[in-house]
Amino acid sequence: MAIPDFQSIMLPLLRFAQDGEEHTNAEAREAIATEFSLTEEERRELLPSGKQRTLDNRVAWSLSYLRHALLLESTGRGRFRITSRGRQVLQQPPERITIAFLRQFPEFVEFQKGGQEETPKPPVPACDEGQTPEEALATTYDRWREQFAVELLQRTKECSPAFFEELVLDLLVAMGYGGSRREAAGVGYSAGGWA
């Protein structure tokens, strides 16, 4: 089974905390891994950045969103407990807790706004709502990089051969080949052969 997206983790996390006891983030990760029958390989899988485990990241974001909706509360660093609001949600639980579900709580809406209406925000990339912010950023970066490569290649093909030669020389100098730009420009083919 694949690692579930962070929204699919939220309801199981809330159920895990329903005993009212204080729990740690590590206990939450273990409970989710067990509930979804994740293999050791899946538990160790890293985000595209290679800096954090995917499961750890998704559980952390799920916990964060549940806290912002006041369904869970922090009881210390890396510790949490269910709130009365969280217990109320579990009395008639939805099939799944999603971002759309959490928007019924004013505190969560305020969290999503960022608390500042006056400052214009940059456009949010169109990504799958099931992605964590890191995953959405990685997806957006990959898409942007692919588009940029296609556009750069197209523009380069439209340029003159002289421009292309200058571009290659600039690239070689920037990569540390050919010494200075002046020295690199002195190397070339003439009627007598390579200089």
C-alpha cells in the first residue's frame, strides 16, 4: 500500500487521540504506519528533497492542520491531546477529514488566510489538495523547470549561429573552461585551421 496523503491521515490521527491521553508525534507516526500497514521501505521513503521521511512529513502536516482547527491541542514540544471539539467531531465523524471539512472552523480559516488581508499574496500553484506544502512546491518546481527548459531551447533555436557561438563560449567560461572570456573568444576555426 502507498503512503496515504496527509488528508487521509487526519481522521485516523483524531481517532488515535480519542483516549484523551497525551501522545507524542512519534507515537502518532507509528499508529498511522500500523493502521495503513506500511512496509519498512514505505516508512523509510524520503520526500523528493531527500531530507525528510514522507510519512513523518505527512503526519506532521496532518497534526498541524488538526491543531489549527482546534481538534487537537499542543501539550508540549512534539506532544498533543484531543480537544472537546475533536471529541465532538468523532461523535458523528465524517468519512474523511479534509481541508474543506476543516474550513467550517473559523480558527482554521484564519490560519489559512495567514492573518493579513492587506498584503497581497503570491498566487498559489495549482496542485493536488492531497499534497503537503513541500510536495506541492516540489511538483510546481518540476513543472516550472520543464517549461523553462522547453522555452529556453526554443528561443536558442530561433537565434543566429553567431549568438549560439557566443552562448557556448559564455557557458564554457562560466563552467571554468577556457580561462577568461577573452581567451575563449580567441579559440576558433579560421581558414588556416583551428587557432
